[in-house]
Amino acid sequence: MQPILNLLRNYEPIIIITLFMIILAMLIWIFLLQISIRKINKKNLEFFAGNNVKNVEDIIIGHSKSIKALDKDIQELYNISNQINMQAYKGLHKVAVIRYNPFKDVGGDQSFAIAMLNGKNNGLTISSLYTREGTRVYAKAITAGESEKYPLTEEEKQAIKLAKVADTKKI
């Protein structure tokens, strides 16, 4: 035991300096750890702000429930959008009017052709032919932009063409 004590006495200044350096290094390390802990605590305060929970699991569970509710709402909106889209194909929303004079030197543009089409270009045309003796009105069914049963006049074809492009233009 005596040789160890002699060895310690001979190297006492070196041992003290070494221990002092180790203690100083540990103090610096503790200081750096304290700074890291403060940063983590600050981030936790921001993360948990406005929540009554104090752990990450509860927040994740809450967010998961919120995501499920939002997913359900999105699915409902998707279904409503599909229903609106289907109604848009059924309703007559493409409309165009052409006024014309069927008799070159008599009267004005009092005759007309109206085309009313849905999203699939089905619908009808209504034509009015104005003469001095009276007015005649004609209606023709339109399927896919064409009349299957009756021939179309040039004015009706022009009204159908305008109605098809009226859907793409903002009025």
C-alpha cells in the first residue's frame, strides 16, 4: 500500500491538474446539456401550446381522429361533387340564339333559332319562322349535337355550334 501512496505523492500535481481538467470538461458538458434541454423545453411548449395534453401520444391520437373526420368530410364533398357533375350533364345549360331573316328583301331579323343542350349535347332546338301571315314554331330533338329524325336548317346548325362552344366560354 505504501508504494501506491508514494506514487500518488510523486504525481500529485499531475493528478490534481488532470482531475481539474476532467471536472472542467464535465462542467462544460453539463452547461451544453442545459442549453439543449432549454431548447427542447421551448420546442415542447410550442408543440403542446393550446393542448390540454402533456404527451405526444395524446396529440397523435387527436390528430388521427381529426384526419379521419376530415377524410369523411372530403368523401362527402366528393360524392356531392359527383352528384352536381351528373346534374350538370342532365340540365340544359348550353344555350345559343341565332336571329335571321328567312326572306332576303322582306322584313328584318325577326325569325330565330334557339339551341338548348345539356353536358352530352342532347337537348332541343326551337325555331320560329316569322312571316306577314303568321309565325310558325318548330321544335326538334337533338342527340349528340345532331337531329336523328328531322333535317336541321343552317341557322339551327349554327345555333347548336354556338351552344357547344358557349359552355367553354365565360359569359
